[in-house]
Amino acid sequence: MGYKVAVVGATGNVGREMLSILDERKFPADEVVALASRRSVGVEVSYGDRTLKCKALEHYDFSDVDICLMSAGGEVSKEWSPKIGAAGTVVIDNSSAWRMDPDVPLIVPEVNAAATEGFRKKNIIANPNCSTAQLVVALKPLHDKATIKRVVVSTYQSVSGAGKDAMDELFSQTKAVYTNSEIVNKKFPARIAFNVIPQIDVFMEDGYTKEEWKMMAETKKILDPKIKLSATCVRVPVFVGHSEAVNIEFETPISADEARNILRTAPGCLVIDKQEPGGYATPYEAAGEDATYISRIREDATVENGLVLWCVSDNLRKGAALNAIQIAEVLINRKLISAKKQAA
């Protein structure tokens, strides 16, 4: 007997990716339901070779749903996730609404799968921010070896992290540059075509943006509260794939060769690191792939026990949809849930 899965926000970038990955990974679902807002009722979305018609979230009965993959934004999640959880459905939420709630596990399966067991308090599990997810996959095996003290990370984040409208804006602005047409900014605070924008999310009192704060706070919760982290998050004119330049300071010595060997066998990591032109991963290669690609591993002579590396990942997959489905697989593989129909 398989599971019944609901995907909320099924018409969005991440929702569509969730449906695709459920099929790709042959997730043990007897039934998959696509849910969205009232204005999207009847919109068709693909699930493998099948077509699903979206139903309205607000009218849906979750009493026989086992797992809800929630990707409809923070406000929707704040309203609906507790209600869905109260119906006995485990909600795996992709928004920032629940990440820092002490009663909600924040999970990257390659890093802290054991913490998934804490979901029972609210029947909610949080997916981390896309830029955090790939970072901690790369940091975890190195932290286990030499204990990370401090991380300085600069991100180069694709427009898909801001949704379909952001991808459309990059496309329309790029087209406008070539046709000498008017360039209109709607989604971003500055022109994104042939430009970079050193702001993602709103500014906070200390001068950091909310995106940068998320990376700091989430890394501490997922990996180790003792780690100090400073981030600068930048939006770049790339459609899919986040990149990060990461400077790491350790408590004990670790060489670039040691790090390379550790990461080659680490779950979720793929090392592409030849010291030659093209001997590294770019967002283009990462798009559509599951791994966190790690390149340019080298020692940092400016600090004691320092390394620098470059990591790239598909933000719609590992940064969102794939990670959520991997969490659902952890629930099943660890026998933390059982199908309601079977239980009945």
C-alpha cells in the first residue's frame, strides 16, 4: 500500500519540480493530488506521463492524505500548515515560515536526517533556504573532520529563486537590451539583465539582508550553533542554479587534498576540481541535476586552518523540491509514518 501525497502550490516553479521529482524517483505514492489557490483551479500540471488538474487548497479534505509538500509561500503556510498537520498529515514546508520554530525540525537529509523524528510536535518539517541547503551539504563532511569555526560565503543566486515572474523579467529585459526597447523593473529593485544585484530579500537593522540572516541562522540550527557565518547574497542573471564562493576556517588542520577526498565520498556531493580552464562546475552543468557540485578547493594562507571552495547546485531541486522529497523518503525509510489507508 502506497502513500497519498498532496502538492500545495503545484503551479509554481517548485511545485512543478516536486511533481516531476516524485515521478523520477518513483516515490511510493498511490495517489498524488495537485492543489493551488482558487484562481488556479483546473490548471493542468504534469506528473510523469499523467496530467493532474489543480484543486482548491481551501476546500480540500486532508483526512486521508499522508504527506503534504507545501510550496505556496510563507503566509499560506502559516495559515494552512497547522490545520493540515492537525488532520494527521505530515507537512514538509518549503517556505521560511517554520524554519526557526524550535518545535519544527529543519532538515537536509545528508546532514541531519536523525532530527526528522522531532516532527511529531506539530506534524511540520521545514525545508531550508535554497542557498543554505547546498552550503551545509558541502560543509557537513568537512565539519565532521576538522570542526568549522567560521564561514564567509558570497552567493551568486539565480533568478528562479525569486519565482516564475523573476525568470520572465530576466527574459524580457534581456530581449529588450537586444531590441533597444524599454527595460522595466517589476520583480527586482534594479535591472537584472547583464547586471548583478547585491540584495536578496529585505534589509535588516544590522545592514544584512533577510536572505543573509537566513543562511546564518539556518546553518547554526542544521549543522552546529557554534559556527560563525557571514554572508553576502547577490542575484545574478542566471535562470537556474545557485553558486557560492565559500571561505572556511577550521579548528584543526585540513589540507585541500584531504578535503577533496572527503567530499568525493560524501553524500550529495560531486567533486569536479581540475586546475585547468573548465575544470570546475558552473550553474549550467548543475541545472537539472541533484548533486551539490564542489570545485576550486584550495588552502587559504590568510588564516590558520583555512580552505576556500566553490559550490553550485540546482536551487529548484536540492534547494527546494528534491530536498523536500528526500525528507519524505526519510520518514518512510525510518518507518516514522505509515499510510493512513493501510493503518485503517
